[in-house]
Amino acid sequence: MKAVDYSALQKVLHALSALLILWLMVSGFSVGLISEAARYKQVIGNFNVSLSLLLMPLFILRFYVSFGRGFPAAVDVNNIESWLAFIIHTMMYLTVVTVLVSGVLMMDRPIGFFNVVSVPQPFDSSEVHEFFALIHTQACAILVLLVSVHVAAVIKHHRSGRPIIKRMFS
């Protein structure tokens, strides 16, 4: 499989989205598992909504940069590993979009952006909120699985002498 040269923009977008997604996953699941400390849950929840809104335009740009200009060209039609990487990346991108969109659509209160801007929730129906909350929860679980596969592949490549992290962050 040929090595991919990442642009500075791809590196920055990867680092920012990885940090935001990892924070949102870890804090979101930990808040979901904590039954007490309602104030803590509210603060983290509000902060995560703002971070998610911040991630949306970054992720749209990342999607365009990765798929619109570069990633499909890196797929070697004769290499199964290349195809698997493409499929996993595509699934991660689509799952992140599902998590972000369902997160907005499940809101049962006004959506605040760092306490600066507030917009009303998209729907007033508790059934709609529950439906999108279910999609959101399932998509988050799938994203954890996909990110785990992604990290395992990075470790595998690193151990086999192909330091992807070095290329991504240098």
C-alpha cells in the first residue's frame, strides 16, 4: 500500500476532530453512567453540546478535504488493506455525522452555544426526542467500536514499521 502524504490542513483537522470526538465520547459515556451529580451532568452536557456545534463545521471541512480531494485517490484497487481502511474511515465519518445530527435532533431544550447563542430545540415532541436519543446512543456505541478498530490498525501499522502517527503529526 502506498504511503499517503497528509497536508497541513488534513493534519490540523484530524488532530482537532480527534481531540473533540474523544472528549465527547469519554465525557458523554461517563455522564451517561453517573446516576448522581445532576449539576455535573448538566455542566458537561451543556459544554458537550457547544463542542458538538463547534465540531460540525470543522467536520464538514474535514469530510470535504479527506474525501473530496484525497482519500479515495489513496485507495489501491489491488490491496484489501487499502479497501478496509477506506471502508472503516467512511463508516467513521458517517457515524460521526449521525452522532452529531441525532444529538441536535434529540434536544428537548433550547440548544446553547457556550451561553452566547441559544436556538430552540428542533422538535417539541417527546417521542421524536426519544427516537433520536436512541439513534444517538446506538451511533455512539458504533463509533466507539470503529474508533477502537482505527486505533488498533494504527498500532498494528506502527509495530510493522509503518509509522502512520509520525506522518500524521510531523
